Amino acid sequence: MSPLILKMPERISEDFGDSIRKLAVLVERIHSTGGNEIMFDFSNCKFSSPLFLGGIAAIAFNLRHNGNTVDFNLNCIDYSFKKYLETIFFPAGFCPQESELHSLHSTFEKYYTCTYIPLVAFPTAKSSVEDTIREKTLSAVNVILKNQLGLTGSFRDAVYYMIDELSNNASDHSAVSRGFLFAQYYKSKNFMDLCISDGGKGVLDSYIRCGKYPEITSHSEAIKAAIQGKSTKDIPESRGYGLSTSRSILIDALKGKFMLWSGAALASHTVEQNDVVALKNELFFPGSLVALRIPTNDRKNFDFHAYTQG
């Protein structure tokens, strides 16, 4: 049986939802074909987005984790895009090792003047070694963003908080060995897109495994519960998935955009809308994909601690 060849879009627009729509087309094809050999063909690509590439990284990881053969054609006709993919370590991501931690900041220094970070494949296992690797890697990512965006004050604290909380959610709930973090700064448009994804168990499975909420039986119910801060661990409800506070900071304080796709449900939140929709089974996303659009031009003098205390 010949492999399923998935032609990647030539271009992803800057419309926040375009990445999700085009990922959904690919996910549906994968589910409908049912083959175990898949090729992601980027040969015609000229421009993509953090949300799309972060989603592909997690999908490919999940497919391999489940025994499928996955290949990539990264011989792009657009040479600059090909070099971009090489520079960000796509598709496997930069996988930091304990022995490399002392040199992380020097390794990442070349990104200080870029508009993107490397695709980081951070460890999610719960051990002292993995925790240290994850914490130091996220710290090095924060330094990149501090230099790129000139982060200061409450805005800096808010960005650091969202990255830390959402990355640690993947560690707490995904039940796989790696999560993915990727971001791109669109300076002329005054926003940064951030994607944190994993190819793990997903939000609903987390609630089922914890056994605290037998009433949560669907993917959409699970996403609503996570955004409301219902914890799957023996900690205060407000801690939850870190989604509740992160979403509040992003939407209420920074007037940004938020998406969460997990299993067969999608949450899409802005100042104007607050939707969680159930999807058909063919649009099932393995694990979770959190997408943030963070405005960078209107850095309100909000009290960051007002969102994280109480």
C-alpha cells in the first residue's frame, strides 16, 4: 500500500483561524484514509505559521507513538523557507539534553534578533532530571522573547506565566514524553503567535483518569471544565489546567485570542466571542493544541498579580 501523501498548503494566512482550518483538513484525511504510512510534503510551501507547524509536530509525534511510519519532504522549492525550517529544528524540534543545559543560552543567542524561537520539544516526564531540563529550557525561551519583544513589567510576567503554565499542563496531562513549544513575532502586525501542543491523551482522558468528575463525558465538556479551572489533581480548583488564568490574562487584560483543540472539541475565545464546539470524530486532534495570539502594541499597565492570586 502506497503512503498517504499530504501536500502542505503553499501559504498559511495571518488569519488566526486559518491554521486550525488547514490542520483540520489534514486531520480529516488522516482519519478517513486509515493507512499507517504518511508523508508530510512541504515541497510547495512558502510561508507557514507557528500554530500550523506546532500542530503538525504533535500530530506526527502521535502517529509515530502509535506505530505509524511518518516521513517529511522538506525539499522546499522556496529556499528561504527550507532554511527557516532547518533553523527552527522542524519537525522533530530542539530536544535539550541534561548535558547541554549549561550552554542553552549561548545556543539560543542567535535567535535574539530573529522574529521566532526554535521549535522546542520539551520533556514532559515527571522526574527531577526532566523537570530541571524543562524549567531551564523554558527559562532560555523566555530570554529569547525578552530580547525580541523588549518584555518588561507585568507584560513580561504575563507572557512568562502563560508559557510556564501551559507547558507544564502538557507535562501534567499528556502522558507522552514530549510537548512542543513554538512562537513567531509579527512585528509589523504588533502580535506574537504562540503554540503549545502535544500528541498525548487529551483533556477528556485526563478527567476520566482522575475520576473526580464522572459527569464530564464529552470532549467539549472537558474543555469547558479545564477553562473553568476544574483541577484533575488534589489542588485548588483555580489552579486547574492553568488555562483559566492564562485565558483570563490573554482575553480580559491583553485583548488577545485563544484557541484550544483537544480530541473532538474546539474552544475559540476572543473579547467578542466565547465558543466551545463539538467536532465530528474525523476532526479528532490527538492530545491538545493551545494557540495564543498575544498583542504586543497595547501593553496595559494591568496588575498581573490580580490574575494569579486568590
